[in-house]
Amino acid sequence: MATNSITAGISQAKEASLFRTLRHRLIRSMLRDFLQQSRLRVVLLLGLTALFWLAMFILFYEAFALLVTAIGHAPTLARTVHAVYNVFFLSLLFMVGVSSGILFYGAVYKSEDVRLLLTTPARTSTIAIFKYQEAMLLACWGFILLGSPLLIAYGIVNAAPWHYYLLLLPFLLSFSSIAAGLGVTGCLLLMYFAPRRRLQGITILGIVGVGIACYFAWGVFKSDQNEMLSIFWLQQTLDRFQLAEQRMLPSWWLSTGLLESAHSQTAIPYESLGLLCVLISNGLAASLLIGYLGSRLLRRSYGNLVAGPGIPIRFQTAWLDRAIQRLLRPLPQVVRLILLKDLRLFRRDPLQWTQFLLFFGLLCLYFFYVRRFNYANSLMGWMTAIGFMNLGVVGLILSTFTTRFVFPMISIEGYRFWILGTLPIHRTTILWSKFFFATLVSCLPCCLLILLSDLALQLWVRTPIVVILHQILCICMGFALAGLSVGMGAYLPNLKESSPARVAAGFGGTLTLVISAILIVAIILPPAVASYFWVISEYTSRSALLAVFITITTSILISIISTIIPMRLGFRAFRTMELR
Amino acid sequence: MISINNVTKRYDDKLAVDQLQLEIPRGEVFAFLGPNGAGKTTTIKMMVGLLIPDEGCIEIDGNNVVTDPRSAAARIGYIPDQPHLYDKLTGREFLEFMAGMYGASDAEAAPEIDRQIEVFDLTAFVDRLSETYSHGMKQRLVLAAAMVHQPQVLILDEPMVGLDPQSMRLVKDLLKERSAAGLTVFMSTHTLPLAEEIADRIGVIRRGELQFVGTVEELKRAQNRHEASLEGLFLDLTNEDASAV
């Protein structure tokens, strides 16, 4: 092979083809591994995804059917649906953008393969586009999972023509490419111009996102509480969604294009196709822009951020460590040190907690606006039900947190086990410390969030006993989920993986997530039903009170059992585990 | 072949490399020595385009690594201290990818890949996924990948870490043989006997400043210690207290 032919460089098309081959090969061997080693996981994953999709589809179908029945006036109905679409897709534009930005950051600045690629003659523009496509595909599957049941349900309710369904995927993909393009562009610019302030950048982005959400929510809820859910309120609300109806927004192109196709009177939906072309051309422009920015910024930003010695941790954060140390003082020294180490590792890896923070931020926002509704005393049963529903939502988010972050803790320790494994401490101490850590970070935010929800629902004033029940159930959930994820993490570890995300996505993680969901239902549902009947009887029914007592006791017992059994399994496996 | 002209790199207030000046001609094996944190890896990362110098410039065969990184990279084979491989690619697929990246067509790449597989004795495992490789296997595969496009300059960051004695011998022989055929080798290492055995010249860096450039014999003469080993000379040269005097 002559070096001279190399110095002339390979064409961009050949380079792109090499990257495509690389991607195909990586996906192929990953799928082969996946199918050979994790069949149960595949079945569970597909089954749960199908179940989720079906549940969403039924929800949207019923909602659209209700809208059609409730709003007889066709133009108002059309305007309402358009407004719903606009807001829905504008939110997704933001969420896909942020997710893609974070994924791109992980794929470029936290990944070793870019280090290798940058030492080859590969164009940095091609590397940036390659990573952008990866981030887009990873970010948009959730979007398609959420968007497709909505769009298909609408099509069926409105008897949309065949081309509506045919155009769904191109519309969703081209929209995703724009949303991801915005996120990736933001990430590249942030890493180039302010690499040391990336955390602040993400925070500002989060504040802007919450600000926009607040603007919309304020518009919806600021009206007189007595008019809430009236026709006048609906009209006012639609007027306030005008920001989402700006014609320069990709979400408007998507919603208008799809609605045009759904209601097209002609065989070929020209206007819809026109808007699809606008989306595709903008998606391609986003790709070009990323290629250009990649060629100009990627190498330098990578060098500044990754190839250098790293950004020193500011000393100011030590106050947090001191506070935690003080908080953990009652615990044995070894447990305290391991806990402190885990908390530090968790805190210093933004990829670990940013998405989680976003979830909880949105929940806080939701709880804040729940209080805008005017609840009469006659709706106490309804308020109690909402309170328990909120508890369930927090529990489900907590279960994703424990599966994603707590379950992999033992597995990723495997790589560094020479540190803890050679110290003069019992292995059970390591597991106990992980359990304490998980319980602490599970119970504290959940109890606070649920307290916030109960305050918003005015439950504290009207039925304080339910607030106390919620706190007891929160602690039950915290212990059960922590015990389950730590125990299962030790019982079914994946010591070959260094990435927590991949460990969580494995068989053990998937199984833990499924058991967690079942546990949450088992812990919350019975006391929720009993409390509902007790509250609607205006606290007079003795049998309902007895049911509340029995169900709460059962929940506590379930929590204890689901803490003990996985932890015992984990202890047994961890004591005899060989770490090579 | 390698020209480093007054290169400076700072990390905030810390001067990682200070006014580094080096010329390495074609066919020379150059060993870059220095204690931990002296600036060796920073220099290498600037040479391969992972870091951009704050001042000065680096040229590989006349190609500036900052203004023309692709042409410079095309002439370099780089072996990092921690070899990264795509876990889900086989060794052969990785070699094909790397050869393609340097512009080889499939027809050109196939015989060269087979040759490198033979040279580095990869046959037994080259068609397995690289996630199953030991550190030594990975290192040999990375060496093969670095040589597959017949680079003019080979840059190695701690090449002997994790290699068994047979592989070490293989690498030493290869470096000698290829440098005799015109390959320029720039190698950072803490393995002083290796530097003594195969390097034509050594460079010693400390706190970002080049302390010495020349042959081991020249270093002995400069230190007036004709019987000393390279290890002794190196320790004297990089000793903090001694230098401060």
C-alpha cells in the first residue's frame, strides 16, 4: 500500500461508507450477542414496549374520541387538535433536542473511539455527523414510541386516508433530525466556547426549558379558578398556545403537515408533502451545519475538554462533603467512607443525574400547578386519589432511578474491585454501604416531593392522616427499591461492563425494573383503594379504617420482605463472587 | 521528518510543555523520557492532533498538525498508552476499518492486513470479538493497526506496558527493522533499558522543559559519568533537589 495514495486523502463518500460499514458491523455483532445471551431480556423488552405502546394508544384513542364527542363544533375541534399537536410536538422538540445534546456529549467527549478517530485522517466533519446520527437515533426512539400511538389513534378516530399513515414515519424522522440537530449544535458550541462552564450551560438550558413550560402552564392556569374547564376557558387556553403556533417552528410544520394529510380531500396531499419537504430540507441543513461546526470546532473542543488533564474540581464543593460527613457520622467509619465515595462519584458525573433531575424538575412543576385547581370539600375522594396517583408516579420514576443508577453499582465496582476487595473489610460491609446510600438517595427526594404534592393538593389541611400515610409508603418504597436493586445488583452482576447504562439495560436490570414496577403497585394500590373509601365515607366507616390499617401493615411487610430477600441473595452471591 | 518548533502548552496556570524544540530526522528511533507529569503525553497528544499547541508548531514531513491535520495524520501510526478498540468488532474488522480510513481499497488492504496478522502473530484470535482480548493481544492488534498503512512516522506512548517478553522482543525487532528501512519512531517510555537498547537519541523532559537531547553516550559525557547506566543518569538529571542546586 503506497503512502502517497494515502496523502491524497479519501473522498468524503468513501469515508462515509467506511463509517456506515463500521456502524453496521457494530450493530450486527451487538444484536447477535443480544439474541444469543439475552433472549429473556429481548422478550421482556419487546413485550413491555408493546404493552406501553398499546396503553398509550388506548389513552389517546379514548381522548380523541372524547374530544370529538365533547366539541361538536368542527372548527373549534380542528383548532383544539392543532393546538394539542403544536404543544405536544414543541415539548418533544425541546426534549429530543436536550436528549440528543446530552447523548452527543457522551458519544464524543466521554467516549474513547473519538480519541482514536481524531488520530486518523478522518474528517472531523464526518466524525461529528456520524456521532450526530447516533445521538439522533438513540434520542428519537422514545419520541417515536410516544408520538406514534398519538398519531395513529388520531388517524383512526378521524378515518384518515392511507397516505396519512404512510407519511407518519418520514415526518417523525425528519422532525427528529431537526430537533437532534439543534441539540447537537448547542452541545458543540457550548463545548467549544465554554467547556468549563458546561454544567452551568446545561443548568441555564434547564431553566429556559422550565421557564417556557411555566409560561405555557401559567397561561393555562392563571384564569379564574371558577371558570376552569369551561368552554370560555378552553377558548382562552387555545389563544394562549399561540406561541406554539409560530409558523417558523418545526413542530408547527409537523403538526400542520400531518393534520393536512389526515383531512386531505385530494388523492395526493400536496400541502402536506410541501411541509414534509420543508422538514427534510431543514433536517439536511442541520446535518450540513453540524458537519461545518464539526470541522471547525470538534478537534479544538475535544482537545480542551478531554485530551488535557481534566478540569480540577473546585474546592468550594468540599462544604457538601463536610455536610454529608456530618450527616453520616452515626454510621461506622468504613460504611461512611464508602458512602461518601459513592456520593462523590455520583455528584461528579453529570451524565448520571441530569436526566433524572429533568424528570424530577418536571414533576415539581406539575405539583406546583396541581394547586391551581379549586378543590371543593366534596372532591376529597378525588384529591386523595390524585395524591396516591402522584405517589405512584414518583415511585415509578424512583424505580427507574434505582435500576439505572443503583443496580449497576456492584457491577461497575467489579472493574475497580482491587481497591475495595483488597481492603481489610467484609464484603457484606460494602453491600450494606451501597444499601444505605441507595435508601438515603431514594427516600429523601421522594418524601420531599410527595410532601410538596400533598401541600399542593391541600391534603395537609384537610386530611393530614393521608399525608402521614404517604410518607410511610414513601419510606416503604425507598427501602424496598433500594434493597431490591442493591441485592439484585450483587446477585446478577455484569462484571464485563464498565458503563452503568449498559449494565442497567442488561437482563438483571430489566428484571429488577419489572419487579420494581410490580412492587410499587403492590405497595401503593391496596392502601390507596382503602384510603379512598375511608375518605369518601368522611372518616366514618370503621371497616374502611380497618382496611387502611391492614393494607398499610401489608405494605410495610411487603417492603421488609422485598428488602430482605434480594439482600440475602445478594449477600450470598457477593461473598463467594470471584472478581478477576 | 518530525519538527517541533518552540511548542508551548498550558493547562490553566500550569505550563505542561515549555518552548519545546526538537528535530527528528527520517529513520531515527527517538526515545522521549521523563518522570510522571513531565509533559511527554501532552507532547505526543499534540503531535497526533488530540491537543492543539498554545504556541509554536509541529510538522510531520512538512505537514502542520494544526492547519493540515489530515495530511499529518496520514503519515502517522499512533499507539496510545491505553489501546481503545471497538469491543464489538473482530480484530480483522478493526484492521479493515483502519486501513480504509487511511485510503486503502479493499483489494489493497487485504494482503497488507494478512501480512500484519502474520507479523504480529494475531492469527489465533483476529477473528474473535476484541472484547475477549487480553491487554497484550489488544496492544499487538493496535500495533498492527498502526502499521497497516505503512506510516512514515510511528508514535508510541508506553509501548511495552502489558506485553509479554516474546511480544516485547517482537516490538523491539520490528522498530529496529522498520527504522532501518526509513520509519521514524517517536516513543515515550519509562522502560529505560528499552530506550538504551533501541533508541538512536533520547530526549529528557522535566516539568515541560527539555533537559537534554542526544545519544546516551553524549549524556554520559555531559554528566561526566562514563560508567553510569541510563537509569542512573536519568535519575540524576530529573532529580528535583539536584536540579535545584
